[in-house]
Amino acid sequence: MPLAHLAHLARFQRLAAILLLGFASGLPLALTGQAMQAWLTVDGVDIVTIGFLGLVGLPYTFKFLWAPLMDRFEPPWLGRRRGWLLLSQLALAALLFFMAGLSPQAAPGFFALIAVTVAFLSASQDVVVDAYRTDVLSDRSEHGLGASVHVFGYRLAMILSGGIALIWADQWDWPTVYRTMAAIMLGIAIACALLAPRIDAALKPPTSEAGQDLRGFLAMLLAVFAGYWIARSGLTLIGFDPASKNKWIELLFVLTEIAVALPLAAWAARKAKFETFNQSLTSYFSLPGAAAFLLLIVLYKLGDAFAGSLTTPFLIKGMGFAQAEVGIANKIIGIWLTIFGAFLGGLLMLRLKLYRALLVFGVLQLVSNFGFYALASLGKGAWGAVMVQPFDWGFVALKEAAALDWLLLTVIAGENISGGMGTVAFVGLLMALCNSRFSATHYALLSAFSAVGRIYVSPLAGVLSESLGWPVFFILSILLAMPGVIMVWLMRHSILALIQPARPTPETD
């Protein structure tokens, strides 16, 4: 076979693996996010509690703490990255099956604990998926296309677990839906083990001493718990009650615990010589503007995250839309539009390049939030509705004709197309910032910062939506989107510099 054909075949195999892994990454996210919110909503859990249960996603913001171990160690037989993929996916399948047997209303505490564990496993899978994608796409000319394919797979999974799941829940029940998702995850694990190409053998793990790294990780973990205890005890001593039902006090405890625990963990890693962690941080912060890039990553999707943190409860409880209507409009049509936006963004990035794509797509994300404000202000039915006739596609069916609100469809279209475009540019930025030797830790660190908005605004969003009302809530989301766009413009020279050849590894510095 000619070498050109072999190269095309290898490229197809890489992109097919990225598509499958994008699907694997997106599937469990909704099951601890918006699909779980729908389960909690119909099970009678109050809106503020649902907002605080958004904190089950905390592992997504802490995954950079254990990502160095996934850089340093490799499970046997399957090679770099692929062994961790199989382990995390099999564990996710098992725990989703177990979660299906729980009741969120009868045992909310235990349900939240299991949901946090699912989020931990999902975050761990994401660490490896992101590192694998960065490593297997060593040619930076493929980054835009790879990001589009990843978003395509990711959003297909969101259609399934975040959209079709709501329709299935109307037909069956939520435990059956979660058991079905567990079976799908098991199939993904088998497919990835068989089909994903191996990473270039030249990309070796860091060479720090294994025992020292494990001791350093344990020291860092102890520091996290110590920081949690210090913050909690300090607030208690000055008069705040950790058992208070006041949601603002609960939020104060959460944010203070995190603010104390993370710096203490970084100090412990240095003192205990957690070298893989320390070297990866040194490598990242050697990049000009490294700290500013972290701030940009937090801000770029903040307005989107704030508006989207309670979208499902807003549509079901706030606006009175039926579960099936939300499933069709927001989770099926909407996510297909996100996929369209992702491919459109990938194509436009071939001409706009990274800086202009981040700027233009960021502005579009900001503008799209006005749609939710219009929906909250004008109300359901303001633009009329279109009827969707019953259908049965085998894997999903609609028993009765359903009305789809035109304003809802318009809002969903604008939000999802712009969001898909912004996500492609954002993923391209994260990949460009990674050093291949520490890609798991670097991407985990960067994506953890990107999850700050999605995770930490959730409890605040629940409180504000209840106290201010939905129209003001969405105006606030627009204001929160502005700093990210401004940061892109201010950092234009640093972003343009990222399109230069790949950063050298420490061995070639």
C-alpha cells in the first residue's frame, strides 16, 4: 500500500479514536449534571438543594492533583494512556449501574456521595482522554480538526445522556436509564481497548522516582484534608455554624475550604518532593503569560457556565416546559446544533486561526445569553409553537404529539451554535498550551480551571435565581461573559505566539 494511503489510514484511525473517546468523555458528565438535575427535579428535591448538588462535580476542578500519577505510571499491556482508559471506563460502568439502585429523595447524602465518586472517575477518564488526544495529535495542524471531532463525539454522548435520557425517563424510569448508560459505557471500554492506536513510543513518562512520587501524592492529599479542617474550624471559631441551613453560609464554607486547601496542597507537594507534579508545574509556568492564561481559561466560559448551570430546572420548573419538550428541544435539537457549531468553528479556525476564533466566538457566546433573558421575560408561548408528531425510532420514541415553543427553539439554536464554536476554539487553546511530556497534568490543570465556572457558580446560581428571579439572573450571566472576551483581546500577542512550533520538552531545552 502506498505510503500516502497508509498515512491517511493512520489519520482516520486517530480521528476515529478521538471521536469514540469524546463520546466516552461526554456520557457520564450529564449523568452527574443536567440529567441528574432532571431526576432530582421530578423526584421532588428543592431547587436550592439541586444547585448545591452541582458541587458533586468538584473532582473536575481537582483532577490536576492526581493527574501526575497518570503521567508517571502506566498500567501494563495496553501501553501509555490506554491502560488508564480501560480501568476508568470499567469502573464508571460498574458505579453507574450501582447508582441506578439509589433514591435521591430517600437517601440524598449517600446518593450525593456516589455521584461524587462517579464524577471522580469521569474526571480521571477525562485526564487520560485529553492527554491521549494531545499526544496522538502530535501535528499541530490537526488540532482544530481533532478538537471538532472530539466535540462531535462529546456532544453525541450529551444527546444520549442529556436528551434521549429525558425521553427514556418518561417512557421507563431513571434507574432503568442509568443501567442502560452503564451498559453503553461497558461497550465503549471494550471498543477503546481494541481500536485506539498506541501512542508514539518516543513519548515516555517522566523519570522521577516512583516511591517518592507516591509519598508526595499522599502528603499532598493529607494537606488537602488539613486545609479543609483548618478552614472549617476557623470559620466555626469566629461564629459561623457549619450545620447552618443558610445557603450563603454553606457557600462561604465551601469556597473558604477550597481557598485554604489548594495552596496548602501545593506547598506539601514541594516539601514532599512530588517531582512529577512539581516538574509539570515548572514546565507550564515557564510559558510566557502562564498565569494570565489560567485567568483567561476561568473567564472565557464563565458567562456560558453561569447561564447553563440551571438550564434544566429553569425550563422545567421555571418556565413549565414538559420533560419530553426539554429533551427534544434542549437536549436533542440543541446538541445537534452544538455539533453543527463545532464543525463550523473548526472550519472557520482554518482561516481565523486561534486568536480571532477565540475573540469572535466569545462575542457570539455572550450575545446568545440575551436569548435566555428574552425567554424568561416574555414567557412560554410568546412566539407560538410547532407540533411534533409521535415517532418511534426504536431507541427513542415520543408517544403523543408535543408542542415545541418557537422562542425556546430560537434561544436553544443561538446558544448551542455559538457554544459549539466557542468550545472548539477553547479546546484548541488548551491543547496549544500543553507540553507533551506532561500532557495529562497540563491538560488536567487547564481544564480544571475551565471547570471552575461550571462547578462553583452552581450553588451561587441556585441562590441568586431564587432571590433575584430568572430575568435578572440571565442579565448577570451576560455581565459575567464580558471579562473573558476582554481578556482575549488583551492577550492577543501571547495567543498568537502559541501557533509557533510545539514547545520543547525539558530534554530538548
